Amino acid sequence: MDESADDRSAEEVPGLSERGRPGEPTVGELQLDERASLQRVVGLSTELEDVTEVEYRRLRLEQVVLVGVWTTGSVAAARASMAELAALAETAGSQVLDALIQRRGKPDPATYLGSGKAEELREVVVASGADTVICDGELTPAQLTALEKVVKVKVIDRTALILDIFAQHATSREGKAQVALAQMEYMLPRLRGWGESMSRQAGGRAGSNGGVGLRGPGETKIETDRRRIRERMAKLRKEIRGMKTARTVKRAARRRGGVPALTVVGYTNAGKSSLVNAMTGSGVLVQDALFATLDPTTRRAQLADGHEVVFTDTVGFVRHLPTQLVEAFRSTLEEAVDADLLVHVVDGSDPFPANQISAVRQVLGEVLAEEDRPAPPEMLVVNKIDAVDGVTMTALRAEYPDAQFVSARTGEGLDGLFAAITDFLQRDDVDAVLQVPFARGEVISRLHQHAHVLDTEHNAEGTRLHVRMPSALAAEYSDLTVA
């Protein structure tokens, strides 16, 4: 299939096509190999004296204990939430040793957990030899500090974990800039310093360092760090705005071409990239991991009736997606705002597919409200039906009667999905007869590309065509319509 002019999820390898030559890997497969080669190796010591604490944390294998506060819902939902947190931790390269859940009305404002549960967590950390605790929620800076003092190992929350995964998987310049901005927004209120011991003193005699009235504590180290982070954030926002302009220009070019835009959205690891590959024959990276895709990838496909469409694979959503990421990836999410059709992919094998659907719609609703735009039409697609038993499938069909049921892995149901998309695109099509003068030859070429030409007749004035075409295209060529 032809590739669009939009951004790719990876830089092209010279001499290698998207699909690759026969017997050679695709770009997506090369990306997958590169990720696998960067995984941490168990058993290697990194207890080095000449590395900083930050470098040390990046090098060592994280052995983690998970902890969550169960406030509402069933036991099964609480366990599913912890299973998702474990999958996130493993995607980030950690080894999960144990997990704890506490039943509370709301998280403790001091330590997230109650004091007794925090002490119990400390005992589990000591017994298991864990070096990190991951909390299933977003902790305030005070909660983070207080809990670290109790458990005496590094504590991170769900937001920091997701940001770490994004930092590992971002490949494009825009994706890296968006992740860096999100990390800095998260980090800024959580900076910790050493108070006056690291302040810069302006002291000395009169006339030295500014003289009378300017002696005393200068800017502390933490204040300097905050100022530099704010400056860097301002620079990143400016860069992202420039990238957004380029993306908008490319979208406008596709609009002028009259090609319908279908944006594939859904929960992380629901099989969006696999579905795009199955429908377009492209080599987009596919990995059984959370947030495998971060950079939007656009690919062309042709429907059975000749309609040409573009599918855009987008970043996955997740429950409690960090606010910083929603803000940083706003330009990426605009692909969904401007779509002609949202193909909403749901993992049919997940125990709570309704939760996935609501999480995706919530984030999309926030973006649409911010842009003050109406929601595009949505087509629900339940994927991975090859991993669903008969009883569950019956329940899913009853709950979502208008959905399309497919398996991107086996190809089951793809013909029905293509037919549903074709019916949607043809809903506003109109029949018309156009008389195209010889001087307007480009019109005939465009009609053959973006409309269904039913009959062609040549005469003295030019070419007479009977076509079925989108209403927008019909309005554009209204001056050529004769019947």
C-alpha cells in the first residue's frame, strides 16, 4: 500500500521499505528487536562508586512491590487494576515480587496507606529484597516523601511509571519532546533539595558581589533547578507548537485530497496496531506490551468499492491517564478530533471491556471539550475474539449489538469491518452526471481516485461521467454537474 506523508513511528532505514524485501524484516520488526536489546539483565551488579544516584537507578534492575488502595468496586475489579499495574511495571522492565491491596474509603492523606499498612509494606519490602515500591494511584509530593521514610526504598506512583514507559518507547522527535515536557511538569512540584546547605551566598565586603543590601543567602540549588526546568519547559512548548503546525498542514493536505481519515483509538494493548497492519498490509510495530505505540502512524488502504482511506494508529489510553500526558500529547490526540470516523478498538478478552471503553471516551471527551469540537462518529470494534469463549462472546454481542467483532491475528471478521466502513463512507454519497471539458483533465483523474465512476462517455465537449461520489466532492464540482 502507498504510504502517507504523515509522520512515521520510526525513522526509515535506508534501502528498506515499510514492508521490507522478501525475507527481510519490516521497520516495525526492527524496532521490536531494538527494544528487546535494551531490556535490563537480571543478576548483573551495578554497585559502582563513580555513578550518580540517578544513573544508578537507571542501570539497576528494579525489583518492585506493588501496592494499591481499593476504594470502590468489586474485588475482581481491584485485582484487575493490580494486574494492569503489574503489566505496566513489567513493560517498564521491572520484576514484580509481591503486591498488596488495602480496603479504605479513601487514600490516607499522609502516607497514601494507613500507618499500620505502611509498616506491613516495609516488612514485605525487607523480606522480598525489593528496591522499589509502586503505588496504584497518583501520590502528592508529601505522600511520596512520607511513604519513602517509612519503607526506606524508592517509591514511585502510577503516573511516574507510565511516564517512564513513554520515555522508553518514544522514537520520533515530537514524541520525545512531548514525553520530556510531561516528565518535567510531573517533576517540578516534586523536586527535593537540601535547604540552606546548598544556597549560593552573595556575601563579602561592600562593593563585592553587589555590595550593601545584596549580601546574604542567594538562590538555592533547588530554586536554580526549578528555574532551569521552567525555562526548558517553555522551550519544549514552543517546539511542540511548531511541530503541531507541521502536522496541521499535512492533515489539511489530506483533506484537500478528499481522502477520508479513519483514526484508530482504544485502550492500550487492545490490538490497534495489529488491526492497522491487518487492514493496510503495513509493517507498523506490534508488541504484546502496554504503550507499544506512542507516535501516530498513518497508512493508506483501498476499500472494495475503490474508496481510498487512511488509517491513523494512535497512542493507547489507560485508566487514570496522567494529566501531564494528556496535555503534552494534545497535538497527537488532535488526529482523533479531526477524524471522519473513530475506529474504537476494544480488547474482547479483557475481563472488564466496559471500563476500557469509558476510560477512552473520558480522555477523548476532555480533548474535544478543550478544542470546542463535536465528537466524530464512532465505530466500536471488539478485537481478539479468537481468545474469547462462547459464553463471553454471547454476552459481548448482547451488550454491544452495533459493534464489529474481529480478530486481527486470524483475520476473522475483517471483511465485515471493511463492509461496515464502506457503508459508513457511502452514507452521504450522491449520484451525479458530470460534463468535464477537455481542459479539466485533472478532474477525471481525481474522480477515478476518490469516487466510483459508473459510466464514461466521450463527446465533442469533453467527457461525460456518471459517478457516485461523496457529497463534499459533489459540492466542489457542482459547476460541472448536468443531471
